[in-house]
Amino acid sequence: MFIGAFNDIWIKVLCGALVLKIALAVLGVMNPALAGENDGTEIVSIILAIGLATGFSTLSEYRNTSRSEALQEEYNKTYAKVIRGGKLVKILTSEIVKGDTVLIQSGDKVPADGLLFEGNVKVSQAALNGESRDENKFAARTMEEAESTDYASESKVFMGSVVTSGEAYMVATVIGDASELGKINKALTDENEEDERKDTSSLKLEVVAAGIGKLGVSAAAIAGVLQVVLTVMRTDQAITPVFVVLLAAEAVMLMASIVIMAVPEGLPMMNSLVQSMNTESMYKKNILVSHKAAFSDSAYMNLLFSDKTGTITEGNLSLVEFIRGGGQITDKIADQDFLEAITLNNLAKISEGKAIGSNNMDRALLTYSMANGGTEKVDGSKVREISGFDSEKKCATVLLNDGTIYWKGATENIIGEITHYAAEEGGIREFTPMQRSKVEEQMIAQAKRTMKLLAVAKFTGDKKILLAVLCLRDNVRKDAVETVGVLNRAGIQVVMVTGDAEETAVAIAKEAGILKDESKDVVITHDELEQMSDEELKKKLPDLRVVSRAKPLDKKRLVTAAQQMDNVCGMTGDGVNDAPALKQADIGFAMGDGTAVAQEAGDVVILNNSLTSIKDCVLNSRTMAKSVGKFLIFQLTVNISTLLMNIIAPILGWTEPFSIVQILWINLIMDTLAAMAFGGEPILQRYMDDKPAKRTDNILTGFIKSAIGVSSVFITLGSILILENIGGITEFVMPASCTDPELYEKTFMFAFFIYSIIFNSLNTRSDRFNLFEHIGENKKFLLVMGSIFVLQTVIIQIGGEVFSTTMLSMRALVVAMVLGFLIIPVDMIRKAVVRK
């Protein structure tokens, strides 16, 4: 980090100035005529300047990076399902030892290299070998492949692989650094790491920085040429080689000063610093930021595709009612066939009396079975093959040894094939069109009650028997309705994308406030979406509110179409099937209890799965964007002021307006200290009343440009007023006993300059007239600006040769403060004009 600090352009310029000063000092020893009065002091000052600037930057970056990494490490404590003491328990992945029996299921990340001994799975080994295809893995009969490092092994699975389907038990054979993934990690170096993806804010800031940098270089060249030409024209000395060398050296130092002052090297650092500071505060709000860059983009988000389960609803499914094949509603079924169907066709497991693993639907069914004695009555040895829920087929099946198949899934996918149904009084009856009509009527009624429907059937011989249609309740989150309203006011369109039937999806969308005007709002199903062309989809997208029976690739298609329309898209998800869409989205919100692969693909992990946390994420990001805008006004005002002063200086016959050390002090105020001050700005709910800025909008808005222009002109004119003694202002504050009027004049101007910057920081805090609005909530601002005010006063009085200052009288200090304070009423007038 310390070495990296030297990559800043102004540090390089400062190092160049140091080399030049040392060279002149050496020449001065050899030829006294070339010696400067304060060569030694200036050399030490520049060295201190470089050390202080790089040290401060390094410490700040190290502190924020360390805190960010600590949060990541805390959250990245992943868990695995392991057999301990004859029970299935969840333990930290880091606690797995050789010989442990580990249960791996769809969506899990394999926690160690191991050998399967029961079950079969499909795994993605892309993290290890880069291959996109899934590999089938089967139970081994011997331990021969326990130490195998061959990714093609049929029974060996490797740490870092992701289970895409199935479940199996494995024995951990190789752990930690000895695993294949561990070896890869050890071999990695920083040189092999990919460059971090740049967010919209950083890219916009880089454009601003590049523009100001070019302006600074141009201004430096103009000032340097003017310095040489005007000095030659005005001098009455003989133009000797020594005179030319000294004049050239002065011009180079002036140009270096201008470039140092002009280059806004603090912009990217400020953005990074604010991101790091906000990462910690976000964690306290149940938000883990995985990619800080993408997190910044949520300030520009105007379209959010949200999952239903666990985000808009509570995510806690419970089995509350059943529709029998005859159309009756009942609140309990305890038939042997039914209990066997929901117990055997289930990937959830029992641990310490609770259902764990798999998905919330499987856990709800297993919980019901346990409560009704099903788990004790059912014989698990009957199972020949089990196939977990497939999001494409919308079903899960289990094949028994006698050829019987238990099926569960979307009711509309099976109801047309049902031949019989399990009667309430026992036995089976033929499923006639009348019974089907009754069941469908009840399904519509239950769906309108926001019930999630799931059919359970038994296939035996040529009979397809409907055991029941399950009605599962997942209540809408209490905070979801309010949050959807806030997001809509903030200019963010919320689209619910769910695998539920259309009736259920519509009912929940209405309850959550997503669907308000059925005559205008668009609701589509997967089948309708599939039949649409991309152009037709884009036409419907602005009014789209619900997508029901959605399949995995539907989400990615929706995001892609929206992005082609220049929308900034957010996407929520928790499953393996959500990963492509999460990765494609501008901001991928992965759920805290979701699969490892979804969390890796996402940019932000919502630890409590709540839509409210997504709203907090947007609000925090918008606050960051506002802070960056404030910082831009603060810094660019100083940049433009100093450029104007240095161009005017040779014309008016001034020497360099600022010394090297004064430049350091001003840069320190503009960069790290200002970043700390504005980075802690309070989060205001009113930011959610604004519409999001477009990705293509210039970060320098009209308001920001007017603030920079008016303030920089004020500071420049004030400096000219002082240095040119207009109206006798400098004579008024200069004591009669002053021995160095030029140094006193420059010190007085330096004091005015810094006090103006400090008072202008109050102007930049708010676009309103109340400059002290919520100022108590940003204690860092008060501390930083208060400290700068005190330090500036002390520096002026005792800075001496190091800061090129002399002690000012109390009258001069007060006048400098009063002149600096006038920037506040001037900016008030600007705000009034801009608002009008």
C-alpha cells in the first residue's frame, strides 16, 4: 500500500521537485551565486511532505481495508452438514477434519476433497478446471480413489466445487491447503489477480480527474511561459547563464506547484475511502458488501427484479390446508401413502428434532410429516432413486424398489394426466372432469388467498393418483408493503419474479403493493414470455410488475433486455439457478440463507433476506453519491482557484502564491481529511424522494458547476484583493513594525484562502439554506474542520520558515476570517438564483 501511494501523480511531481531542489542545492554549494536562501529548509519540507502524504494515505487505506476484510472473514464462516456423535449437525467448514462424514446437497459448496460413499450428485468444477459442464459423481465401492487428484474421477469431489443437483454423503479425505483448491490458492500471486471491476461512480470521477488534470498541465505550461517571458521583459539585470538557470528553475518549480495543486488525485481515493467506511455501517444493517464497486451502482438503480419467497414474503412455509381429489378442503391428512410421499420424496434431513437442508418447501413437508408420525412409519430403504426439485421441470420425484413413483410439483403440470384420486374415506376413485373442475376451482380460490400450491401424486402401473394439492402459507413480510412504496417513490420499478402460479403471484403482488392498477400493470407467465420477441418484451417492460411460473433463464433474459434499454438493474436470488441473473445484473442481491454459488455470483449479500435491507442499500448508496458530489464541490473549488491564481500571478508580477509545504497542507485538507469529513455525512430519508440519476448523466451537475464556479471566483478575487492591496486592505492589517511586507502579505492571503475553504465546506454540506442541517450526526465533519481551523491558525503563527509564514496580528487574523466567512452569503445568493 505504501509503495502504491507513490503512483499518485502529485506525489511523483513532488518527488521531481525534490530532485530538482537537491540538484539546485548541490549547484549552489559549487557556485554560491546559484544558492537559494532556504534550500535546506525546503528540501527537508518536501521530504516531510512526501512522507506525511504517503504515510497518511497508507494508514487510511490500511485501516479501512483491514476492517472490510475482517467483516468479510466474519461472514465467510461457512457451514457444512456433518455427522458428529451419530447426529447430523451444522459445523463451521474450518472445523472439518479428515474422516468426517459430510452431507452435500444441491446448492452446497463442497467443503473438502472427499470420496462419495452413498448417493450421487452433479457438480460444477469450474472453480478448479474452468470447465462449464457439470460432472456426474457416484458412490465409490472402495477407498482406492481417496487420494486421487483427477477431476474426472467418478467418485472423488473437490473443495470449491458446487453441487448443482442431487445429494450424497462423502468422507473428507484431504482438507485445507493440501486440497486441490488449497494448492491453487497457495500458487496464486497478486500479479495473477484480475483488475477489480470499476463502478459507474469511479469511471465518472476518472473522467473529471482527467479533465482537470489536462487543465492543470495546460495552466502550468501557460504560467511557466508567462513567468519566463514577463520576467525577462521586466528585469533590469544582465541576462547571464546564472540568471537563465535560476529563472528556468523558478519556472519549473512554479509549473510543478500548479500541477500538484490542479491534479484532483483525491477523487478516486475519496470514493474508495467512502465505500470502505460504508461497508462497516452496512454490515450492521444486515448487508454484506462483496463488491464495493457494484454497491455504488445501486444509487443509479431504477429497476429491481425481486424474488418472492423470503424477500417479499417471510420465507417460512407451513403446510396449513389440503385440497382432496374430490374438491374438499381439509386441514389434515394422515394417510400412509401421503405421509410416505412427502417423507421419501424429500431432500431435507432431521437434525436434533428439526428439518434442515434442502429448500423451505421440503422442510415444511418434513416438519408436517414429523408432527404426524410419518417419519417413524416410513421405511427409507424402499427408495431406489431420488431426483430433487428441478426448476426446469418444476417437479421432484422418488422411485421405489417396487416401481412406484411419488411425484410432487406444479399442479398444472400434472392435473391433465391424473387418472385417479385418493378418496377422503379411503381407497382410490376415478378422476373425472367434474372432479378436476372442482379441484381447479378450489385452487383458484386458495391462490387468491396467497396460498402456494403443490400437487403430490403417486404413479403405480398405469394409474396416476392425485394424493392431494397442498396449500402452503408464506405470509407477506410486514415491512414489504411500506418498502415497495418507498422504492416506487424513489423511481425504482419493482418486478416480482416467481415460480408460483399466476393467481398466487398476483394475489401476493397486490398485497405487497407491487400490483396496483390491473388495467395498466402487466402480468406475464413464463409461457407468454417465451413467445415474446425481445422487442415485444422491451415494450412491455416499463409496465411489467409480475412474472409468474418463471424459469431460471427468464431472469437473465429480463435483466439483459432491461440493460439494453439503459436501465440499471438489480436482481435478487438465492438458488443455484439464480446465479446467471445475479451475475448479469448491475447489482446482484444474494440472500443470506441462499446457496453458496448464489452468494458468490452476487455483489451484495442481504443477511436477513429482507426487501427493506435492499432499500437501506439504495439509500446508503445514494448518500455516498451525495457525499461524492459534496466532495467534488469542495475539492474542485480549490483546484480552480489555485489554477486561476497561478496564471494571474506572473501577469501581476507575483512570485509563487504558495510554497511547496503550503501546497502539501492544502492537498491534505482537500484529500484525506475532506474524504473523512464528507464520508460520514448522515443518511437522509429524503434522498429516496429523488429519481435515480441516469448512468449516462454527467457527475458535474448544473448545481455542482455553479457552486464550484462562484466559490472559486470569490476566493481568487479575494486573493487578488489582498496581494494587490486593493482599498488598502493589506496596509490596514499590517503592523508598522513589519520587516518583511511581502511575506506578511502572502501569509495574510494564505490565511484567507484556508478560512474560505473551511467556511465553504459548510456551503457544500447541503443544497439547502440551513448549513447546519443534521451537522450533529456527522461528528467527523465537526472534528476535521474544527481541527483544520485550529491548526491553520497555529501554522500561521508558528509555521515560520517551514510553512513560509510569519506571525499575523490579531486584527489580520480576524479580517482574514471575516473575509473568508463572506463566501457563505455569496453562496446563499447563488443557491437562491439556481433554485429560482
